Amino acid sequence: ETMIRELFAAFLDIELPNPFPRMTYQEAIQRFGTDRPDLRNPLELTDITDLMKEVEFKVFHEPANNPHGRVAALRVPQGAELSRKEIDDYTKFVGIYGAKGLAYIKVNDLSKDIAGLQSPILKFLPDAIVADILKRTSAANGDIIFFGADKARVVNEALSALRDRLCADKNLYHSAWQPLWVVDFPMFEREGSGDWQALHHPFTAPYDPDPQKLINNPGAALSRAYDMVLNGSEIGGGSIRISDLEMQKAVLGILGMSPEEAKDQFGHLLKALQFGCPPLGGIAFGLDRLAALMTDSTSIRDVIAFPKTQTEQCPLTNAPSIVDTKQLDTLGLKVSKHRK
């Protein structure tokens, strides 16, 4: 943290907060739909899943009653001025992230109650539910409220991207630089009832040192992982590593590895842990990404010493290029033509 602050002070004459704010992974997902939120952007997601459980409107009712679903709202101050074409363009945009549509309510005049609202979905929602939505989102005259309703992953990705796009389009940024630590990541994630996957990697240590508790309830375990985020970009990530043999075996087992598979793939690590390992951890910075942010570059390739082109060619070495037989023999390689 001190290093980043001193970098910005020395090169850009900018004073970053001391200390950087911290936010849990769960709060970041709930409020912004992403684990790398851009805090320069004032727009936030509001969860309304509970309000939609009893409505008959199938588009909202089904994800609200799906344990893996979510219904969320995104209020845009003074967004009621958006044209039909602009709304259609944003609808196409969220479709990139799997959203099937983009419902909305324009708030024209709150003093007229329902009559002061404009939306094709109002006829499907009870007036009391609409009133609750307006209250929960702190809606004001001239606002527009966008809705996402689907699997939680789709809603989060679509509304998070929409949040960033709207902020850029309407220039809603309220500051130039906003660093953030994101902490308390879950140990594991999975789609529905599928297999568990490590959210960071299978060598991240959990907070609770008891392997049996981890095996009993993998979904509740939090990891000792942390990311440094700046203006919506992850510029560094790290964790405290597992230094206990039984804990490492437990994690690999949760990820579906049999003891034999774990030994085949990670036998060297398990053997090392058997003889004892000191606690260790750290952080790895994406220096190219940090340099791109600090220089306001449009592409990360602008700050990479020897960048590759979009066709994966290297202008410096002209790779990939022709390889002669002598080079192949030196490397012990043989080229064969594949038949379709």
C-alpha cells in the first residue's frame, strides 16, 4: 500500500487515501456485481430478490425463487431522459453478458404515484411492490431504474458492465482515483450443484485452520486471499498459502481429486508439506496494467516493452516463423501433418 501511494505521489503528484478502504468480496458482489468495483462510479445495485418471490410476473418470479438466481435494480439519477433508442442499445449491450432483456421504470413524477411512472412492466407488478422498489432504490423524479433477473452470475455480470457503461457515457465519475482492497473471498465456487472450483487457486489458505470443518461445509469457507483494485482494475492479487499437509489434502479432495490423483499431480508439494512448511504469502502486481492506468493508455500493449500483436505475432523476433530441420533435431521435436 505504501509503495503504491509513493508511486502516485512521486510520478503523478497524487495523494491516494491512507489507508486504502477495504471491502469484502460478498459486499462487492452485492453492491456492484463484481469483485473489482470502480468506486469512482456512484451507481450501485440494489437487491430486490425478496420483493419478487410472490409476484406473478414470471420474468422476476422464477429467478427470485431459484436459490441460484437474483433480481437486482440499478437506479440511474436523471436517467429518465434516455431515449428509446438508447435503452434499446443498452439492452443489446447487456445481451453480450447473457441477459435476456433489460426491464426499466422511468420515474417522471413521484407525487402522482403509479401514474407518474412509465414502464411496460408496471401492469405486471402490484402497486405495493412498485412502491417498495422506489423506496429501496431511493428513486427521485427524473431517474430511471433498470432491472436484471436471471441466474445470479448473469445478473451480476450484466448489471456490473451496464453500471460501468452508463458511468462512462454520462460521465458520472466523482473522483479521479479510487484504490480498494477486496478481502474475504470464498474458498470455493460452483455453478448450481456442480463440482466445486477454487475461486483463487487450490493452495490458498482458509481462515479456519480445521480441515474437517472445511470438508463439512466448503461453501461457507472464506479464504485468506486479497486483491488490490484501482479504478475497476485488479492491479495486484495475493493470498496466504496453505502450509499444513492435512489442509492441502482436504482442499484437493473437495476439488474432486482422489488421493492417488493428488499424489500424481502434487506429490512434490505434499511431500514437502509432510516435512513442515513455514507460513507464507504475498502479492503479485500486474505492473503493465498499473503502468497503463498511470499513463492513461488506451491499450495495455502501449506500456509493454515487447508487445505481441492481436494475431499473436512478435514484431521484435518475427515469431512465429519458419523452423528448419536442424533446429527441430536440436530440440528433439518432430513435425507431423494431422489428417482431418
